[in-house]
Amino acid sequence: MRVLVAEDEEFLAEALRSGLHREGMAVDIVHDGDMALERIAVNDYDVVVLDRDLPEVHGDEVCRCVVGDHPECRILMLTAADRLSDKVEGLRLGSDDYLVKPFDFAELVARLHALRRRSSPAHPPVLTCADVRLDPARRSAVRDDRPLSLTPKEFTVLELLMRADGAVLSAEQLLEKAWDANADPFTNAVRITVSTLRRKLGDPPVLHTATGVGYYLATAT
């Protein structure tokens, strides 16, 4: 999942980035509405965690722009305003969810996953491809009942490939979804991650390279 955190409280923004990274998400952070709009214009985010009281451009205006120009992107509005009228107004602006500060981090993660499911084609709770099974909620993966010990990045790449259901994903697509904006577009991180993931998946090979195009998972062994 690719997430933008637009939050002017720098300590909170960094804490969210650190925690969401541990959940295997690619996270960018900005501290004002101007930067939020710039990042949203050039990156394909699944969810924007949006502080309503941003400086420069108010969060309400950022919300309107996202709804108008990027309808596939989901918005989780984050705010200290806890009155019912504030929540209603935030939802009427087009946000998909509304979470009041202070909040429980586990609840934030659960809401982000729920928003991701809403924006994607329906998938079963446990993904299956050939003899590989992956449970995104429990962050677990097995092949032929053998547990796979994966890094967060390997897990994310495997999930993306399983959701593609046999379709080829380019290195650029994987970089866009599994890495944040600080990733060098010329890096070999995707190739290295795919290589270690392929080794951990073992034999017979199930993760294949389409030369010059990208990577895909075989749907049968």
C-alpha cells in the first residue's frame, strides 16, 4: 500500500511513517497542503492520511482536490475536532473515513486496510496462487504449508504479485507501490528484492521474469 501522510505535527508524522513502514507500507510525509497537492499530482497513492488543519492550503481544500482529480485515491481525515458536526462536514467534503486525535495506532492500520480493500477489486481475506498462501491481515505467508520468513518489502512485493493474479508487473510498477518517494528510480532494489523472494519461495520456481517486461507469479505449479 502506498500512503501519503499529510500532517503538520512533525513528531506525529515521523511516528506514523515509522509505524506504517513496519506494517509493510510505502509512506511519504508532507507538512503542509501545498506539498500534499504536489505529491498527489505526481504519485499514485492508495490512501492519503490527511490532517484537516494543514497550513498553506487547508486540509478541506486538499480533500476537494483529491476527490475531484484523483477519485481512485481514498482519504482518511485525521483531526482533533471531535464534534459530530465536524465529522459530518469532513465526510461531506468527500473523505472516506474520519479519525479523531488521539487515536490508537492499531485502529488506524485497520482503517487503512479497509480503505485499500474498498478501492481495489474484491479479494478473499487469504490470497492463494498455486501452492502459495498469503494472509495480509496476519502478515503471514506459506508455501506448501512451509512458513516463509519474509522482510516487509518482500512481503509487499509478494502481495502485489499475488493480487495481479498472474499478470506481469514491471519493476517501475513495483517500485511505485512498494517503495516511497525517496527511492532512486534507477535503483536495483526491485531486482534484489525479487531475487531474494524467489530464493525464499524455493522450488519448483513460481516467481518468473518476463524478460524486458517485469515479473509474475505462476498460477499453477
